[in-house]
Amino acid sequence: MTDMTNFQHPEQYRQRFFIENSPVRGDVVRLTDAYQTVIAKKEYPTAIKALLGEMLVAASLLIGTLKINGRLSVQLQSSDEDSPLSWAMAECDHTGQVRALAGFKHTDDWQTATTSRQAFAKLGQGVLFISIHPERGEAYQGIVERVSDDLAECLAHYQKQSAQIPTLLKLATSDEVAGGILVQLLPQTDEDRENDPDLWERMSALTGTIKADELTELHADEILYRLYHEEEVAIPEASELAFGCTCSAEKSEGAILQLGHEEALNALDAHGGVLALDCGFCGESYQFDERKINELFV
Ligand SMILES: [Zn+2]
């Protein structure tokens, strides 16, 4: 194992790693404040907090596998009106800004649910998908096959099927921390295969030994040492992650303009003279009175 005595990391990060002289690379993600900020925005049931934490980590890991400027979101959308979980989404952009939000019904169903798997199952009929929004170029959406109610399993399966890249993915949350690890086998040369024929088998077995509480309690260097201390692991500088929202006054004005002048004034009337557009992600409230609305439509 490479010397990591000088390992430095921010509080919340995505930490890339490579197994030296091999086509294996991966990332470890750790979120603290960002995760806590997200789950404090609504009175979420315990199981949804766990699911949102895993989705945040998944989005942060998956965007690390792409070379794009833009954002990636992991989304769940129910097509069943009665399901307790209506939708959920988490996204991360190339600067490391993350945010997440879920829509759910306050039902007794949630009382006995504590795990992300249980929350996922409560989507009922519906889809899991990944959206990629590059700053330039077309957005892309991929439907992820629900091979189980385990988000990590579904996403790893998707990477293997769609990108043809064998992928290991583990996600976990505690009350305060959301963490995870992604490991990928990039295309191998014949020489790679001859040099180390059981590389992927070995990486899979080692990675499979990580426990959920280790993913939330340990830092990346400790996780990587714990798993791969017999391998040569290279660890470049970590990328910082933080909670951040993409809402803005301009976007709210755009939404009012979409309504049209008359409709906007009607809505204003219905709301007692102040129209407030609240952002569910960050809690920011964009307020419009009659003067502001009239100015927009000049
Ligand atoms: Zn916002």
C-alpha cells in the first residue's frame, strides 16, 4: 500500500483511487453537512432519509465516472398514485454541489420502515432513472432496471449493462453521515489479463467485505487501507463536495413569465397579494408583489 501518512481531506469529498498498474479505479464519497441539510428540509420518515442519503452518494459517485461539465441526477418516479413514496431525486454537479428532495405521503406505512430498501420498495410501480445534463449539448436519460430494491445493486447492474464496465457499488447512511464506494474495471489489455488474471475477482471479494458502518464511520484512506492494504493504491487529491442549490431569482422570474401576466395577477390575488415561490431543495423563498409582477411584464 502506498504511504498515506500525509493524507489530507476536506470534511465532505469524493476521493478517487487507482490500483497501480491495473485498469481498476474507484471513488469513495463521504457527505456530512450536505446530507444533514437535505434530510432536515422536510419531516422525512427515517427510511426516506436513508434513501436520500444513498441517492446523494450515488449521484456524487456516478458523476465522477463521467468527463462532463454539468450535473447528474438519480431519480425515482412512481406511476402509482397510492404509493407512499411519490418521487425522489438527488443530484451532483461537476463542481461538487449536491442537493436532494423527495415527495411522499404521510401514511402509517412509514412507521415500520427504517431502511433505504424499504423506502425504495414503497415507490411501488415506477421507474429509477439517471439524468445527465451537460452544460453544453443534449441532456441524456437512462432507465435503470430495478433488479432489486437495493439502489446500489440496481445502479451497479446498470453500469455493467449500459456502459459495459464491471462496477461494484456500496452505499450506506447513519444518522449523520452518508458514504459509499464505487469500483470499476476499465477495459483491460491482454497484457493486463495475463499479468493478473484474478484481479477483478479479488477486487470484488475485497470490496464485498466492507460493512455499512465502516462506510459511514471511516474516512477514505482508512476504508481503502482496510480493503486493499495488499494492493498498490494511488490516491490523488480529493474533490470537495457541499450542499448547494441551483435555484435563483432569475429562474423564479422565468416561472412567473411562463404563467402570463393575467394568470400571475390572478395567482397573486388568490394568495393575498404576495406570490411566494419556495424552493424545496434549499428553502429559499422568492417573493413577488403586484409591482414586481407588473415590472416583469413591461
Ligand atoms: Zn434552492
